[in-house]
Amino acid sequence: MPDGEGWSQRVGAFTAVPALIRQLGADPIPILTDLGLAPDALDSPAHRIPYVAMGALFREAVRKTGCAHFGLLCGRAWHLSDLGLVGEVVCNSAKVGSALRTLTVHQHLNSEGGLAFLLQRGSVVDLGYAIYHPRVVARNQIHDTLMAGGCNFMRELCGAGWTPSEVFFPHAKPADTNAHRRFFRAPLRYDAEFCALRFPAHWLDQPVQDADAARLRIAENQAEAAGHGDLLQQVYRTLHLLLLQGQSSGDEVAQMLAMHRRTLNRRLEAHGVTFQNVLDQVRFQLARELLGDTHVAVDDVAAALGYAGVSPFMRSFRRWSGTTPGRWRRTFEKSSAVAT
């Protein structure tokens, strides 16, 4: 199965990470070189690094600086301009809703291992992020970064007074939440099954100030010309999005990718996999994240992965891992305690 080798992350606002590490009393150069990155890897927003290196960078930065909310500090420095071409499209969209939908459509140009999503449920909207790269560490730091960055994006689009009504984190509650509470100024929901900023849907209708239709057309044409990524990335992203909506069938994936189901199967077979292989890997990855990073009950993990009950989920998990979800969680907790 694919392991995300070659999937990359545009540096963008990560140019500020070396200075942040220095500010917190550590030297960023040994951290970068130990991860196999060049000392100047983060010098330009246009540079790209392996997506998996982003999590490893956060993990080592937390270890070296002792700052448990390093990801939050990183995301606090993000602005739409850091997104390059994607930010140009977002800033010049007519309304906030179209700006955010554009962000989710083209966000893969910046990040090939994670999915930005926008889901409306009645009068509320969730703007969130899901990691689909199968080998990423320090996911809690990445999620904190993206939620802080997303909050900044919303304040740029809607005004400095914008605040989310709730913020959802798919990781356990930190020992100290003061930094999170001060920044988000909203109720924080830890041990959530997804990562998102929630806010009232009326914000989607607000016009984007200073949007330029001519610049939008140019940026949209450039973004479309850049493509939608390779097939496996598209299937991973689509499956994650569908699971958030309680769906996961091959027909639904094919429909969202604008192709016939037989065409999807044939193209996946050319990559040496079947749809069921990919679905199993996505579900296994999400199961490990929820079991390892949160205290979400096993029944709720099963529901989040689209299973009708806990028994079929437990059978699948044993097939994937050779053990039960409960034993896997206990083993993970013990290994994490030893590592720290």
C-alpha cells in the first residue's frame, strides 16, 4: 500500500519556524539536519518539504524547546498571503463562502498530506482539517497549527472581531490550556472525532473586502492548470471527506471525482490497489489516530469510521492490526509514556 512517499508540503508560513525555535531557546539547524532537511529548507515560502517532515519537525521542536503548544504559536503567525496562489484566489473571491470553498478545492496545491474541508450542517459551518498521510507524528501539533491559522484566515476575511462558536481538537486535553483559550476566545472541545472551527452559517454570505474579480480569474486559471494531484491523493482526500459526512462507498467516491465506478476501479488497479484496500487503510489510519490521540470511546470510533456497530469494526481492526482496539490503545499509551 502507498505510504505517502513523495507527498510534500509547501513551506509557506513555516519560514517563521526557525526564528520561533531560537526565540524559545533552541537551535533550529541541528533539528533540520537531523531530519534530513537542508539548513535553508525553510528559508523560502515557495520551497517544499516532505509532508511527513512537518510532523517530525514539530515533535523535535517541542522536545528541544519544552513548549507544549509550539504548533499553536506557529499557526498564530499564519496569514492568507502565506498560501501563495491559493491565498490569492481566496482573498479575491466575492464572498466568504466562495472563498472558503475555493480554499478547500485548491488547498492540495500547498499540502499533499492533509485535507481542508467545509461542511455546513443547518445553521452552523465547520471549517476543518484532516490528515490523510499514513505516517505522520505530532498530529496534535499540526491540528493546533491549522486551527490557529484557520482562525487568522477567518479574521482576515470577516474582520478582526470574528470568533468561532466552538473549536474541535482530535486530541486529548493538554495539561495547560491557557494559550489555547487566550487565542481562540471560544469553547474548546478536546477528544473530538474531527478537527474544525465551528461558526454560524451567516458568515458565508459576507462579502470579501477589496476582492478583485480580474485577479481572481487569473489566479483561478493558474490553480486549475496546476491540476488536482495524483489519483491516490484524490481518493484519500475524498474518502476522508465522505467519512466526515457518514459515507464511504466506492460509488460516492467515483461520483465526487467525476468518473464512472469502473473507471475508478481500473485506475486504482493500475496503481496496484483496490478501492477496498484504500478504504481499509484510511479507516485503519483514522482508527489509530482516534485511539492513540484521544479518549473517544471505541463505539464512537466505529461510528466515525462508518461502521453500523462496534462488532464489525472490531473484526476489521483485528484483521488490520492483529489485536483489539482496546489492547492497541493500551499498548500505545504504554509506549508513549516510555517515550516521554
